[in-house]
Amino acid sequence: MSADPRRQVPRTDTLLADPRLAAAAGRLGRALVKDAVQRVQQRVRAGEVAPDAAVDAVLAELPTTASSLRPVLNATGVLVHTNLGRAPLSDAAVAAITAAAGTTDVELDLGTGRRGPRGEAALAALLEAVPAAEAAIVVNNCAAALALVATALGQGRELVLARGELVEIGDGFRIPELLQSTGARLREVGTTNRVAVADYRDALGPDTGAVLKVHPSNFVVRGFTRSVDVAELAAALAGTGVPLVADVGSGLLRPSAVLPEEPDTQTTLADGADLVLASGDKLLGGPQAGLVLGRADLVQRLRRHPLYRALRVDKTTLAALEATMRGPRPPVQEMLAADVEELRARARAVAERLAGAGIDAVAVDAESRVGGGGAPEHPLPGAAVSLPPGFAEPLRLGNRPVVGYVEDDRTLLNLRSVPPSADGDLADAVLEVAAAWT
């Protein structure tokens, strides 16, 4: 009877009383630790874990936080990867979120002890970065910004939009369906490939709520095409009283030498747009947010609309956004500005370390992409570590997941989307996978 493995399984209360697991329960919650204990008990019964190693096995199963989200090394070369959470936050933004996590003066004027304006400092930072804007508000993403504008300006009225800008923005969400869900009526103008100023002008009428310009982001129409830029459209709308709203999408606040064709909020407003919409978690490099900048009277109209209360952001988003604006250059912008020769040198150093351990690893040139719907036809030159194709899945499933991609029957780990400080972690992950095969 003493050989019965069930008699050797440590009791649940005994394991939970272990000081190391008790400390973990205080950090992660008792229920999460208990679940891990029960899984390890099953492994002890199956003979996979020795009874005296149960506590160590439980500790190995526990996550670093009470959340199921796991840190991932993005080696895809896609800088703003939607499936990986888009823009990684700067250290300054992370510190700001931690500071704002408790009670904070988000809507309190400490000087007077009375209610104060919400997110005033974050909005001031936005306006400093985009001087062409008179006012700004922040909602929870760019689609929310578009929905708020469509509701406030177009509900029960017509929104004029070029037929070629009726795009799908990802995961099956389509601009026309989003706009129509607000109660606005769409007035499509032009054809899929060509639209002229006269098309917009002829569509205006007493029911026109606004004219929209939507950046197509992740696709390009080539060949026999024509579009109307913001400056030309603003001139045509002058004196009509019809607001011009431009959704530039990617969150670029000022012109970029790296992405010269990507629209930015400052230029778009200076060219005559009344409102500009953008994302905070793409090229700006901040938290998920929808930015609305432009004419003060229109921004105030949006702010006072009942829907705004449902779409506004929380204190941690405001804190992260302000820190992104005022702090050091965020990771996405560092990735964009990365020097190609430095990327190649990093790839060689990682590959040489791996090759020294007997792994088939070489440094190769590789293209990167902005991602998030930005600059679809503007690849970024860079470098990657090339490995045999069998590395892709175990790296993704490792203790510190690494997401690369397979191309030409090789696993590529693109370094433009990996911070230089993580090169050692990247190499360690590969070495761990290789060790498991030997």
C-alpha cells in the first residue's frame, strides 16, 4: 500500500502553507496558486514530478502576474503589430501608469480642492505637439473617435465620403457600417478609383453634416486614379459651413523623413481640415487611444455630446499618453529611426553567439513593415537572424515567447522590432529551444 502514488501526493493545504507558495498567493491570489497546485498534484500522481519537487513545480507553473497576458518578444519585423498589442510603451509611460494606478488628481484641482478639468495636462501636451489644433479630446480608439464625430455631426444627416475610402479597418469592421450604425446616412461620391472636387461639391445640400476624408491605410489603388487632397477639398468647402473631417489613422503628429508619404495631423490641419482623427497606439507610440484635434467649437461640441462620456479614456491612459508626449522617444519611434548598419551588427552578434553553440544561425538582410495599417508600400530595410524552420513554433511556445516568421524555409528573427536591450534574451530563448532538442 505504501507504494500507491496517491499516498505520496502532497496535500493541498500542506503545499499552500509552504512559505514560497504563501508569498505567491499574496501576490497572485490564492485561487490562481491553488489551481497550479492541483495541476502539479496530477503530475505527481502520473509520476511526472517527484513528491518532494512539488513546490518547485508549482512555482515554475505560476505566471509573473495575475493576468494571463504574457510578455512576448516581437521578432516579426512588424513594428506596430496589432496581434501583439501594437505600440510597446516607453519606460516613462509605464512609470506614469504605475503612478496613476492608485488614487490620483485626474479630476481634482489640488489648489482649490474642487473638481478640475479631466486630463488637462495630456491634452496640453497634444496641443503643444500639434500647434495647428485649437483644442483636443481623447477617446478609447480611433474608431471611437470616428463614431463620436459621425454621431455628433451626422446623426440623421448625410456624411459625404469618397467611394474609394469606404475601407475595412481590420477584424471585419468596415467604415461604412460603423458610420451607418451611428444613424448617419452616407453620401458616396466618385468611383472606386477616381473622385473629383466637383463630386464633393455636387453632393452638398441642406442635410450635409460633414465631409469625411479617410486615409485608406493598408491598401493602395494604382493606375487610372484620382483623389482630392485635404487642401483642395478645404478650399472647395470654404464658406459652406460644412466641416471637413480627416481620419489620418496612424497617429503621426508631424511629418516624418522616414515615412514621407504618411499623412500627419499637423499638416492635415494646416491644410484646412476642421477636425483630424488619429490613433495613439500606432506611430505616436503611446497607449490605445483615439485623438481628435482641430477647431475649438467642434471639439467642444464633441465633448458635450452624451456619447463622449461612454468613450472617454481612464486615468492610466491619460497618464501614459502625457508621458509618451513629454518623455523620451518611445520604442516605435526608436524602431523607425534605427540605423540599418547597427541592425546588421546586432544580427551578426546574435548569430555568432548562436553559431558558437552549434546552431545553424546566420545574419541576413530583411525588410520590416510599419504595421497597424501604416505605410503599406514603404518597407523598411533591416536585418534578421536566420534559423532552421523548426525553431518557429518552439520559440513561440517557450518560457519567454518569441514570435518570428518563416520565409523561404527559414525562421527569421527580425531585429528592427526587437529593442537592442533584448538581444540577449532573444539569444537565450533560441539556446533554450536548442538545448531541449539535445
